[in-house]
Amino acid sequence: MNQFLLQQGRSKELELFPHIIELGMKKIQTIQFQSFPIEERTGIRIYYILEGKFEWIINGNHYILYPSDLALILPGQPLGGAKEFLDIGTLAWITLDVATELVPGPAPGFTDTTPHRWSGLSPTESRSIHKIFLLNHTPVVAGLREAGSNFQLAAKELQQQEIGFETRVRHLVDGLLILLARQLTKQNNSQRDFPATFMRLEQELRSNLSHQWTVEEMAALVGLGTTAFTEKVKSYTGFSPLNYFINIRISEAIRLLKGTDTNLTDVALDVGFYSSQHFSTTFKKLTGYTPSQFRRNNSNNI
């Protein structure tokens, strides 16, 4: 899926779809600080993770999202990065206008009383989905791979605008809402389907960042061969095992640079880099800043 951004009022592709505020897909290759502050935004927002690991604060709670996970953000719910920036990875999203909601009548977070009937769902189905969304206390839906096709196909229909595209786009948005409602019902606030062994691996890596971990050592910790382990890590995080570990190191370095006055050489050694130069080069590649620039900017609240 290629990157794109369609916005109501700016993109002619959305002229026939007043209920779609924004539809986009973005690949984040470097960390841009302050790129995802915690704040409320308008509309019902649905995010789909294609690659990477994203740490977000949703309505005051901390969540970790992996590939094929969705986040459902209702009006009035603050959202932002755990460190107020978008992590490295790829995500797609759609924002729906609450003034063109599915169900007539006011409800918490939904105030319009004369909605446009853009959805093809029946009134009974609309009310059921509406209720599921409002009563949902777990905004993250785990492992919903089918939803990725809805984003990709909707973008394709909007861009090509072949005969029947208007009906097709509406059906795809409806389908996304149905998938979400069904999965939320099945999930029923259960824990994410994510191997406990992998979570223990990350804890072990974080507890010994100075060790020069090999793929073979990491695979042995979870009882897998290197090929199977590499494939599993790639499917969960979007990264190779070694690149995933480097991201863990940089994440810890950011914490140390922001929260301590430890000198840069010690920070580099603490998180497992063999030299301050190697640390500085890797840090800048992933964040766009050298460690000293980041610390200086952070101390000046820039």
C-alpha cells in the first residue's frame, strides 16, 4: 500500500463522502519529536497498524499496538504517543465525522440529532454497532488482519473512481465498522492474543541491554529455531530481531537522555553500544537528532 493522505475540503476524492474527514496511510522511517502529542481530536478515529510497534496513550491508559491491531478512538477520548511522537512503522487511519453518525439522536460523544444516512446498515444494525462502540472499554482490537484490505480497497476506489465507486466505498466503511463490532464482541475485554514467551523475551532484553545479543541467543530464550523466531518477530513487530533490539535500545536511550544527566558515553554503554560514535550515528538515523541535540532541545522544551 502506497502512502497517501485524503482530507475533507482539500481532496476532491472525498467530495461525495462528507462523513469521511480523513483517510490516510503513512510510513514513519524516523522519529519526529512532538509529532503525536496527547490531545482530543474530532470524529470517530480508526487506526490500523501495518508495521512496527506503537506505544500510545488512549483515554489516559497505556497501550502497545502491533501489526494487524486496530485502535478505535471515540469523540472526547484523548490520544497520543506514549512519548508524544509516532514510533517507527506504518499505519493507516480513517476519521468519520460525528455530525454524520450512524444512529440518530444524541448520545455521549455524539451530539448531532439530524445525521446524514450515509451508511447502508439497517437501523437495527446501526444501533447495535453504536451501542457496542459506546460500551467498549478496550479501544485496542487485536489481530484483525481483514481490516487492512478495507483501507487499501477504499483508497484504490477513491483514487480510480470507476463506475460504482461511491457505493463501493460506503460498503467498505460499513464493512470496517462491522469487523470492529464483531471483534470487540468476541474480545470481550480479554487479553491480547500475544505470546507470553515473547513478552518475557522483551523483558529479558531490556534488563540486559549491554549484552551483544545474537539472533541465536534470542531464539533460544523462547525455544525456537532462528528461522521460525525471525519470522515470528517480523510478523509481530515488522522488524528483524536485531533491528527490533536496536529500537529497544534507542527507546531506553531516549528515556535516559530525558530523565537523567548521565553523560553521553555512559548512556551509550548503558544501552549496549560499543562506542559513543556508533550510538550517535544510530540515534540520529532513527530520530533525526544526535543525542546531544536531543538532550539540548529537550532541556529547552523545544
